[in-house]
Amino acid sequence: MADDSEAAGARAERLARFRPASGMVTPRFSGLSSFMRLPVLDPGAAAGAVEIGLIGIPFDGATTNRPGARLGPRAVREASTGTRALNHATGVAPYALAACADLGDVPVNPVDAAETARRIEAFYRPLAEAGIVPLTVGGDHFVTYPVLRALGAARPLGLIHIDAHSDTDDAQYDGSRLTHGTPFRRAIEDGVLDPRRCIQIGIRGSMDAADERDWALAQGMRIVTMEEVCARGLPEVAAEARAVVGEGPTYLSFDIDALDPAFAPGTGTPEIGGFTTREALHLLRAFRDLDLVGADVVEVAPSLDPAGLTALAGAGIAFEILCLLAERVAARA
């Protein structure tokens, strides 16, 4: 009993230490910008202290259309200073459930995708070994691949992937296999994703070739197009996603271009006919209690949206995902 009491006391101390500055005490526009106004901590000091680490990957060297997502983490940090401590819809108070901190940015090489992949994986492996759940803000979607390599090294993960594009191309241009259109194909080939536990939601628009879809389906991935989402409705699609990933460890990846460009114009490859921000929130809230071991929000390109709507959407989506992760961390504690 004494040991349990001491452990509970230590965790309560951590929760008190790693929480945002309150907007009721200091203005949200003051101080240095960090994700959700959380304390900033060197990742080397996070083990044993932090349960959820928010991380930026400012890299867009693998994008194939409009650049700018390298500035996504900075813009989402700024926009996220407006988030508060309680999710009004679900009642989740994430900082009362998990010790959270901003762990800074991965030191990327902006002109070398392969080297950046090595750096990302090296950054995330110690976090995975320490049991820290990462919530990443990109960066283009390529950055998800090395994150999955780090988190899925011990066992293949399931995937809920919300996006306009399936990102399962084999190669682009001169045979380049490391682009933001290839991350999930590479991850499946590397054995860090179980394709039978992968579902992609909101896929739409034109394709370069049928192979992108046909290869994914042949591996056992489930693709739910935007047309199917509209025909079936969000609750039914969310229920299928939960059934596909099951009770095993799962990664959640949200590409901001899943949203219609009316709500998120600042992204590299926009596609009309996407989700509203309200629909995205309802979809994410249906994924409570899944065994989520990490998540990301990617492809926010703030220079393409002077009004800041896309960064605001990215920050709101990140907070919603943080609530999911915090509930899961508390359930494991």
C-alpha cells in the first residue's frame, strides 16, 4: 500500500509540473510559443518524467507539389496557444490525465530525405523505449514513415489514416522512393505496419495510377473513400475503423488535406470535397479508448494561408488527438 501511495504521489507531482500555463493567469499571447503552452523539455530529460511528448518535424523536402509544410510546427505552436485545458464535448482534461511537454523539433536536414529519416528514427526510438507517447506535428507526410519505423520496431502497428490521398505510391519522378506519397507503402514493406489492421478514411480526388490503390488493397488495407463516408455516415465508418484496428497498438495519422480546402487551404496538395472541421472532430471523438501509441498532424503549410485558418485547424485537431492519447495513457497508468 505504501508503494502504491508513493507512486500515486509521484505521478500527481508530475501532472502538476507538466501542464500548460493558464490563460486565466497569463495572457495567451505572452511568452514563448510552445505546443498548447506546455513546458519545453529537452527530449533527453523526458524519460521518467513525461508521458506524452509533442514534437515538431519541420521538413518538407519530400513534398511533390506546393512546399511550405516545414513551417507547419512553428505555425501550429502559435495557433495552439489558444487551446484550453478541458474538452467541452468529451469532458476530457488531458493535462489532468497525462504529463505532457513540448519536446522541441527533430534536427532535420532540409535537403536530404534519407538523412532526415535516419534522424527522425533516432529521435523517436529512445522515446518509444521510455514509453513516451509522441504527438507529432509535421512537416510533409513523409515524416510519418521514420516515426512508424521507431514505434513499430518491436511489433507491427495498426493504422487509422485520415487523408485525401492514400500515400501508397511506390516511387515518383526518377524512381525516388522517399516522398510524401510513399510513406505507408515503405512502412508496410518494412514490417512496421500490419496492412490488415490499416484503414484509410476520406480518400478522394484523381490519382496518377491505379497501382496506388490496387497495391494497398492487395496487401489487405481498407480504403474508405470520401464518397463512401458520405453514403454511410461518420458513425458507421468510425465503427468499422475500430473493428479494423481492433485492440492492438495503433497509430493515428491526420493529414490536414483531409479537410476541404474551404477549411484548410494552406496545404501542399489540396483536394475539393473533403471533411468539414466539425466532421473531423466528430470522427476523432469516435476513436476513444483505442490502444493509440502515437499520432501526428501533417502537411500544414502556413505560407499558403495568410489568414492562418489551416494552422488553427491543425492546432484544434492536435488538441482533439491529445485528448485521445491522454485518456489512453491514464488507462495504462
